[in-house]
Amino acid sequence: MQQPPSHPTAKTGSSATPGPSGIATTVSSLMPRARGELAELVAFRSVADPAQFPKSECEGAAAWVADALRAEGFEDVAALETPDGTQSVYGYLPGPEGAPTVLLYAHYDVQPPLNEDAWHTPPFELTEGPDGRWYGRGAADCKGGFVMHLLALRAVKANGGLPVSVKVIVEGSEEQGTGGLERYAEAHPELLAADTIVIGDTGNFQCGLPTVTASLRGMALLRVRVDTLEGNLHSGQFGGAAPDALAALVRVLDSLRDAEGNTVIEGLEPDAHWEGLQYPEDDFRRDAKVLDGVDLIGGGTVADRLWARAAVTVLGIDSPPVVGATASVQASARAAVSLRVPPGTDTARATELLIAHLEAHVPWNARVAVEVVGQGQPFRADTTSPAYTAMGAALREAYDGQEMQTVGLGGSIPLCNTLASLYPQAEMLLIGLSEPEAQIHAVNESVDPRELERMAVAEALFLRTYAQKADA
């Protein structure tokens, strides 16, 4: 395994820089270049699952990221081979002597495109839509996050020079949840050491509303298999008495929610509450594109359901498609199940409770096997830290005086807890481009170029403001 370089983490120091208008002007002038670079990066079909796309697609994206860092003057750039067989790209850009160190994170791997026919534009070809948004898989989550970092760094360097030392790490398997970078970081704890960590993989609560994410739900991904017969049987000859594995699986999955749609797994708190910024139901229905007349699921506020409570989702089922199905009783059936785990709950314990629930609810003494595919712990940030003060000032400047908002995120970024454990004194900020209209993980993912521009300005201003506060 390739050994990483080690760099010290400095604590104080900064350099003088011009006013914020110069940064905004620079970022604006760089936007055409940013669009071209994002188009090149989106073109890689970098799904970190060789069963779906060749591994060479991820390797190509990693090489592109490495070349981009070298072009910006980064030292010790390397595609690190992580234990899950993927590559995470690292680079170090030294600032003034004694300056604090900031780690910038993004990931270049993406979710599968799902049904490519449902996309309005080719999923791996960045395309501007009539609404001005740039469409393509990874445009927001999270190839756009890496381009945001590049824009911010270029703007800072062009307006007085880099006031901090910067480490960049761009992960290659975040969407798969296989934990390669977490284990690599644990084996090489000096690699990502920093005073402040900026995770560029979340987003604003809505377009134009500057937002930082204060909490993340953890995640457990399981595969459940039910077996009842040695082989499929004719449904006319045996149906009615032969145990149907697909029907058994459906019953198991249905037991995970009550009639209202709440996740009901014994041992997990069902009615926790979110005390921060709320999410109006009408806004959520619009953002989620819920069909007219269809109810939302679960009780409590939308914020409770998204950010404070556990939520189970059936991600997929292996069963015969409707077209071509035969008159058969199914001998075996399998499903992928995701559990989102709220802060304050240990993911390993929640996974044990989910497995126990699945095993207890299989009907007809059918055989059940559960495989844990991936896990990540939930995360809660300290929003009272100096870095949050600096980011609040930067976002206020970039967003014309609007105050920074703090929300939770229902998704998971397992690396956050690893970094918090390795570097307990480091401050951690979560920002990005994945606001609701971006439709990350769905078809027709997109990024609003205005958000990319403003968030790049905010990050550049943050780097300068943070350096000044550290020097004070």
C-alpha cells in the first residue's frame, strides 16, 4: 500500500489580502473554466462498483483530480490505494510558516445513473438546461464540491496569496459506504491532521439560503435473503401450500413500518424531536416532488423525520420482472435495506436491532440470512467553534447579508466520525452544493451555477477570515 506523506499541523499566522470584492470578481471570471472542468469530470462514469461500471472509470476520475491538484501547485499528490480497492486522491499546498492547516474534502465517485432513459439529458454529459442549471451525475454530489474547492483556492491565491496551509482529500468510494478511506486514515493518522476540516458534501437548505450542516444521520446497509424451496415451483400445481419466498420477504419488509409509515424497530427511539430550523411540509412536498394527493409518511414534523429519527428504506428487491415472469412460486428472494441512524444512536447497535427485527418477523419458519454491507456512524458538529464564526461571516458576505442557517442532514458521511475521532481538537464544517433542487441520487441531478459561484466565494472568504482569526 502506498505510504502517505506527513505534514505538520501549524497553529498561527496569516498574510494580508485585499477586500472581498476582489475574490467575488475573480470567482465570477473563473466560472466558464469551472464549467469546462466540471464537464470533464462528470464525463467519467465513476460509480465505485465494478459490477456496474469498469474500475477504469474511477481510476480515470482519480487521475483527473490528481492532475488538477498538481496544476494548482499541490505537493505530494498521490492516488492512495485504500483497503476497499479504490483510490482517494491527496495533496498538500503549504501556506505561510506557522499558518493553520485546513483540510478540504470532496468525493469523485457517484451514484449509479439509475434509469438513463428517465434523464432529460445524458447523465454523464454536463448539459445546461433551460432553467440555467447544469445537469449531470455528480454535478452537485460531489464532483461539483471539488470544483468549488478549486475555485476558492484560485480566488484566494489571486487576491493576496494563500493565507493557510491546505490539504485536500478526494474520496473514491463514499457512495458505496465501504469505508476504505476511513480505514486508511486510521492506519495513517498524520495524513489528514488539520486545525479545521471543511466537508464539501452537503448543501444549502434551499437555493440562495446560506446553510451549514450541524448533524448527519449514520447509515447501515444490509442485504436480506429469504429461502423457502430448493427451486421454483409451478404456481398452479403447488401454489397455496408451497411457501413463497418473495411473499415472505414482502412481509418482512412491511413489518419495518407501521400503518402511518413510521420506522418501527424495537429498541430505536420512535419519537425524537429536532429543535433547530424547521422544514415546512409544503416546501418538502415541492422539493421531494410528491404526487398530488399522496400523503407524507410518519408522524411529527418533517425535520423530526429527516434529521432526528431512524428511517428504513428498501433500496431494491431481486425478483422476476413483470415482463417475462412465469407462473412460479419463488424459492428465493433478496432485498437491499438501508437504515439511517440519528445522532446519539450507535450505528452498530442499531444494526443489531435491525437484524434481530428481520429475523424475528420472517413468516413460515423461512430461512433468512442477513449480510451487513456497510456502516457509518452519525455525526454532530460543535456550532459554537471559531471556524463556524468565520464561516458565518463569509457566508454573510457571499450571500448579500443573509445570516447563516444551521440544519441537519438525513444522509450519511461516514468519514466525519472517523476524522472527529482522529482529530478531536479539529473544527469541522459541512457545506456544499446539494440543495433540494439538485436531486442528488435521483435522475436529472444538477447544480445551480449561482450556488457554485457563491459557495466558492464563501469558502475563499472563509479561508482568509479563518487565517486572520487564528493570527489574532
